[in-house]
Amino acid sequence: MLQRLKEAFESGLDYHTYRNHIAALIAQGKTTGPKQSEDLIAFTDLNAKRMDRGEKTVKLPEKVSGAIADQEAEHWLVLTEGWCGDAAQVLPVLATLEDAAPNIHMRMIMRDENLDIMDEFLTNGTRGIPKLIRLNVDFTEVLGSWGPRPADMQAIVDEWKRKQDEPKSKMYVKLHGAYARDRGQKVIEEISALLEQRQSQTV
């Protein structure tokens, strides 16, 4: 699997190429993945706007900026799809962290084209995305994984699953409202904690 992860990373898209890829698909009336529907294409268009907003609003706290600048080298492989709302909220945050960390390099791959990888990193038995897989610099170790969403947002989804007392669409309104108010800070906190943990183990 490590060799497979390395190959996937090397063939993956950097964030800006991913954004261009999504824009090109939208212009063609398409989305990523084998399933093409009006709903998925509409979600993809909406998600492009969410990523635009995220790129403008996500700000790293000074403490995080200083710490991540000295972060030990890692490769980040992210499973995603253009129609995924959580991915649209999370990817700009990961890209902001990558930009601040000279030793971190991120690539995106499509989940449905890489189900063998996805199935090694399930979330409670599901193919939840985005899924961040952290690899060391020479691809000899998986350092950990994260995703598909921060704990506070996961709680919204979990509560809906327990009760299901409202349409799923209303749950999504709550979920994306929470993302919008948070402006990426929960993702930053959780990823920063994982990076700090690694740094403390290597000191």
C-alpha cells in the first residue's frame, strides 16, 4: 500500500490544478466521478463558490503560522470529489496550511478512481471524504489520517443520524452554516494538534 500511496501522490493534483480541473468540468456541465447528475453538477458549482469564499476568509493564527513554518516534512494525500460539500469547506483550509509550511506538500486524488486507497482509510466503515492521509517524506510510513470533517461539524451530522427528525437538506444547512461561521478554525486546530504531536515525538 505504501508504494500505491506514493504513486497516487505523484500522479495527484496540487490545489490550484484541482481548482482549475473543477472549473473546467463545470464549464462542460460535468462533475468528478462516474456518476453524472443535475444535482451533483449543481453541488459542484456551489462548492466552487464555497472554495472561493474559503480562500478569502481562512486565516491562520500567528501561533500556528510560526509553528507550521518549522514543521517536519510531510506529504499530504487527500481523497476528494468535486461534488462533496465537506471537501469544498476543508480543502481551502488545508491549502492555507500547506502554503504556510515549506516542508508540507499536498496532492488531491479522486475517491471514486481510487477506491482501493479509500477502503484502507474508512471512517466508521464509510467512504467519508475529504480524507487526508499523512505520509513521511520518503513514503515509508503513514503518519496518520484525518477527516472527513472536524469534530464540531461531525457532531451535527451524528445528531441528525440519531434523530432523523428533519430533512437531510436542513441538516446540511446547519452543517454549512457552522463551517461558514467557523472560517476554517476547527480544521486548523485539529490538524495543528496532529502536527504538534508529531513534533513532540521527534524532539
